Amino acid sequence: MQEESLLMGQAHIAITNHTPQPTRYVLDTNVLIHDPTALLKFEEHHIIIPITVLEELDKLKNGKNAIGADCRQAIREIDKILGGADPEAVEAGIPIPRAETGDNEGLLSILMPKSPENVSLLPTHLNDNKILNDIHSLKHEFAEQRVVLITKDINMRLKARGCGIEAEDYHNDQSISDIDHLHQGFIEFSGNFWDLIEKVETVQEMGRTLHRLPKKDPIDDIYPNQFILDELGFVGRVIEVNDDEITVLHLDKRRLLETEAWGLVPRDVYQACALNLLLDPEVHLVNLTGAAGSGKTILALAAAIEMTMATKAYRRIIATRSIQGLDEDIGFLPGTEAEKMEPWLGAITDNLEALHCEDEDCDGSVDYVLNKVPLHFKSLNYIRGRSFQHSLIIIDESQNLTPHQIKTIITRAGNGSKVICLGNLAQIDTPYLNATSSGLTYLNERFKNFIFGGSIQLQGVPRSALAEYAEANL
């Protein structure tokens, strides 16, 4: 009997050693605004929402902007889990249902304010302080468990660490940890690319030259619609990737550099590759990143006008832009939605003028294009819930979008539509976002394997010598 008890005790110890207690993660308001479905991203752990966070969501939910919409969705996600549970159960934790597995993993609870004895608390005139006080009390109550604050606010994390509270950023939707590893859309080889290839099968199909190469070093890490460049002038575009082989479309560099879209000719091979993707009706999503002045907007606009006016591949152009302050300020500008959006989309009209700057009557040409081209300026607020068919959608300054917001916009593209995302990851104006957590980075990395998508990181600053020097030195 004693031997059996001893064995049971050993078994209990083994289970305890191999089954660590779930962590208690406390979510800040900015995490739920950044990703309203964040509650579902912590697996078997215990998710805690301070009552102060619910109050902040409630205060922001009525805003007629992206933040208000995200707050409302976050509140619905919380209500879906808590349902009609009684207060005691809510405080203890309600199981979080998983739609993909049908299981209940992890717990969700609401943290009510408590004041433990003999504990110094922060002044409560700030909501951040209230949340930190509540977490301090939680750590005091559950001293044997790990309690972690999850917040996008760097200063909040610093304050938490100063109070002895473990704090982390929300990383669930970050595809990369170092922006230098961002998918560029091309691979450059020094010397002759073909000297590195042991075996190649070249065929002619429908007037195109295709090279079939084994998928191994130096091209084992490659994606559809990625370009291969070398110093001797070879340019190829990957059109098919499987487990053992890739197929590369041979592109004549001279012809590529002579490609014209609404009078615009690329200035370098990177712009030429971008224009190749923009003008291809089989590519439904194009991401263009690069420094200010690298040509992102003018390339997208020229290709868009070419495909709506000349080739009639699309019925209309939808131009929109994300910029800090846009959602709040748009209501105070006079006029219609298009007139309100015009100041924020000045980059579009500026580049339209640049396309016709050499015309005898530049203003007349621009007015003619604006009258003839079905170009619509739309606020991001009005894109939610809509579906655009046979449209070319240009999203400028998309580095300021969160992953959740960019998903909301991309899913608006209907049949026969194409989305072009433009952005400079060195110029992010949105609070709590950086280059690695930006929606543009998220989209770029998540769509690497999409056979109907492509991306190019433009190089250089063709705008002017001044712009190039400022980009490098300021």
C-alpha cells in the first residue's frame, strides 16, 4: 500500500514538473484596438481584461473611424466569450472556445480593482496607473503564477518594469523580428547567375522563354513573382514554385526598361520590375515599398491610368490613404467625400501633374485626365463593408495601417479587382506601430507564397538629389 502511494506520489510529481501553470496575460487597451481578436491568440493561457480597459473601449467605441470600429469588434469578441456568465465565474475565468478545434482552451476573466494591504500604489488620476495597480494586486494574489502585461505602449512597459511587473509587446501578428529580413521581391547575384546553376531546362511556350531549375542553393528560398537579377544583365521572374523545381520567365532587360505606362518609363531595373507586376492582369496584389521619392506613387498611378483608359482592364481607380489624423479630421473639411479626401490624396494629383509636366498645357491635361479617368478618392472609413468589383485599388501610406486594418481593406477586393499597397516603412506616424509590426510588413510576409501577388522594394531616390541626400542623412 505504501509502495502504491509512493508510486502515485511520483506520478503526481512527474505531471507537475511537465505541466507548468498557464501564464496570466493582462491585455492593455491598445492591444485590443491593434487586434480585436487578440483574445484568441494566447492558446491555453489565462487572459485578463482590467475593468479600466473595458471603460476605455466603451469611451472609444462610438467614434466614426477605424479605432471605433476596432473597439466595437473587440467588445463583441469579449461578449461572445463571457455570454451570460455570473460575476463570480467571470472573475474566476470563462473557457475560451476555439472554432478551429471545437475545444475550450484558455480562460478569459475581468480584473476588478483590489487594494492589498501594505502595498504602495500609483496615483489613480491616470488610467495606465489604475491598470498597473490592478496588475500589482493580481501578482500579490497569485504569487505562484507568472503575470505579464501585454501592451503596445513602450512607456507603459517601462512604467510596468519600474513597478516590478513583467511587460511585453504584442508579437502575434509580427511576421519578422528584423526589418532587414523583409521580403524584397528580388534576389541579386554578383557576376553571372548561370555560373551558379548546375542544371537547367529551357523551353519556349507561347512566345516566352522559360527556364526550369532545380530548387536548391542558391535559389532554395524563393517565392512566386520574385525577380532574379545579376550583374551581367539577366532578369528573370519566378512564375511557378513547387517542392523540387522553379520556373523562371526570361525577361529581356532592354525591353523591360523601355516598358511604358501612360508616358512613364522606368528609370532603373527595380522600377521596371515593379511596372512589370503592376501591368500584369494576372497579379492581383502588388506591394511597393521604398524610400520617399523612390517612385512608388507615380508608378502605381501611371499603371492604373494605363489599365483603365488604354487597355480597359479595370472599370475604375479607387484611391485611398492612411495618415495619422485622417479619421478625426475628415469630418471638419467642407464638401463631399471626394472633396474632403483631396487634400490628403495630394500625392495622387501631384504625381498626375508630374506625368503631364512636359505637355503644352499641363493644367489642361490634368483636368482632362481627371474628367476622363474614373478616379475616385475614398476614405478608409467608407471602404469597410463594401465590395469593389473590377476596380484598381491604390492604398497610399499603407505603412500606417495595422495588420487587422489592412486585412479589412484587402478583403474588400471583389472579382476582377487589383490592390496596390504603397508605403515607406521608415515613415510610420501611427502610435504603437513600428516597421516590424506594420500592416504593410505583415501583408508583405504573409503573401510571399501567393501565386497572384508580388512585391518590390524600390531602390534609390529618383525624385531629386536633395531628396536622396535628405533620406540618407536626416
